[in-house]
Amino acid sequence: MTEQQKPPSGESGQPDEHKPAGDGAPGEGAPQAESERLVTAPRADYPLEDELRAGDDAARREARERKARMAGATAGPPVGGGAGWERDLLEKVLTASLREQRAARRWRIFFRFVGLALLALILVTLFDFKGDGAISTSGRHTAMVTLEGEIAAGTPASAESINASLQAAFADGNAAGVILKINSPGGSPVQAGIINDEIQRLRTLYPSKPFYVVVEEICASGGYYVAAAADKIYVDKASIVGSIGVLMDGFGFTGLMDKLGVERRLYTSGANKGMLDPFSPQVPKQKAFAEAMLKQIHQQFIDVVKEGRGDRLKDDPELFSGLFWSGERAVELGLADGLGSADYVARDVLKAEDIVDYTVKENIAERVAKRFGAAVGSAAMKTMLWSNRMQGMH
């Protein structure tokens, strides 16, 4: 207490220790007044004591309530007239924000992993990491090559692709035999002839390795041209086999042009350069020439089939007429040797149940490169023609 807070002598209500208690107090009321002054003196001397005590109590209550909230319990109404709900709301908002950030981070990580997996899959698909593409096998097995679709240059059934696959299949020392699975309606006689010649060469180079053809849906025309080189041909009873013949087709619009009054203007530097033009009438000499050429190619086809099938062919005048038969009838005519699938031949004929596919497959990168090259070539041609045209205008 400072000197200013102390009451002046004689006014504080406290008795002077050098003065008798009863002096200056009339009657019996003097002791009672002195007692009241003694009781109220501490409050008068320390006016901030109650406020400090109340503040300490409030701080303790607030601390207890905070602990209760952290523990998930309720400790009554917040101190300060409802200020605690603001703190609770802020804590909930912060907690929800943290959860949302964690969830977003997890999804980002997930999508990054998915993107990396897709990128890896694309890289594996686009690029060949096997080096020279040689197939390494262990253990006795059956080697298989698939010929599917039209036999033509630039297709999966081209002579280039099929011959490369057959060479790898024959060269594998663990291969007990080779199966060529065919599902083709035919195609180019040139491509089919190249494949047939390569099969003959490989059979001579590997005389102890049997070579079988297995027909699935269809093996006609050029497809059978290839199949004739096999040791044996196996078909399904409903397969389509045969069509040993050659064709050359086209259209003629001369009658329609006459009705419409359209005149065909074709200029050639050779008498037969416009042969097979669909807008020009047929010339008998050119027709005879085309038929003679087809007959020659047909005879080549017949010779290949007879050389490959030998005495197994039945003497039937319709055999080389271009007709086709079911697999069951083909066996009766000697065009096929029996009924069976690739699994049957591997398991029961070659006694090597494990089948390894040696078919060379064109990957996406090669397809894209070819299409890109074709597009670039077409664009360059168009640019050159446009440039020549512009120069001609000038």
C-alpha cells in the first residue's frame, strides 16, 4: 500500500496504539464501530484482490474446459459469454481443411502412379526391347506360326513376315515340329508362291523336323497354295478348303456410257496399254491374252498341289475347277489328311503339348512409322504438284 492509499492519522478507523480505546467515543457505541472498521479495512486497503482472484478462477475454468474439449467431452458453457464456440468452429474448419488436403494429395499420388503405369505400357507396346527379336525357349515344345487374312505384300500375311516366322521356328533346336495355322481366303499368287518355296527350302534344310498345316475357318486359293507344301494338312470338318484356281476381275461401263451419252477419251502409246480399262470395250485379242495368262498361272498352281499332295489326291475332274469343299469332304478328296486342331497335333501327333508362337507381329511403332511415311510422301507429292501448277500459271 502506498503512502497515498494510507488514510491519515485519526481517519483510518484504526485505533492509535498510544491512545486508549475508549477515548473520544461516547457510550457503548465506540467498541462496535471499532469492530466494523476492523472487518472492512482489508477490502478498503486491497480493492484489486477480488478481481485478481476472479481472473485466476476463470483461467483455471477455461483450461479445464479446453482439456475437456480436446478429450471429446463437454464441460459446460464456454467462459466469456460464448467465446468458446468460435474456437470450436475454427478447430473444425482447420481439421476439415487438413483432411481435404490429405485426400487431394492421395488422389494426386494415385493418378501419378496410374499415369506412369500407362506410360510404361505404351513404351513396352511401341518399342521392341528384345533386340533382334529372336525367341529363346527351353524345353521340348511345338513351334507355331499363324497365317491369317489376305496374303499380300505389306500385310501380316505377307511372304516377308511368314517366312521370317518360319525360319525362326525351324531353327529352334527345342522345337519338336512346326505348325502353320492358316485362316486365309487366299491372295496374291506371287506371295503365296514365295512362301511355298521357302517352306520347301526349310524342309530340306531341317529334314528331321516335321511340318504340319492346321486349317481353321478357311484355306482357299492362295492359302491352299501355301498349305500344299506341308507334310500333312489337318482341318475341321466344317472348314472351307480348295478353290484351286486363278481369277482376274473388273467392270465394264460401256453400255451405260452410251445411254448417258458419255464419251471415253483414252490415249495410249501402245496398242494394248489400255487393256482391261473398264470404260473401254473389250478387244477379243486382249481377252484371249488374259485368259492364256490365267491358264498358265492356274497350271502352276495345279503343279504345286500335285507335287505336294502326290498320290493322296483323288482322281476327280472337279478338283482343280475352282470349287471349294468342307473339311470333311476335303479329307475324302485327298486335299487334307485328317481332322484336328493345333492342340491336337501338338499333343497327339508331335507329342509336345507346349505350343510356342513364333509369328512375327508388327508393333505399333512400325505401323505409325509406315503411316507417317505414307502421309509425308502424299503431302510431298501434293506440294510438288501444287508448286508445278503455280509455276505453270506464271
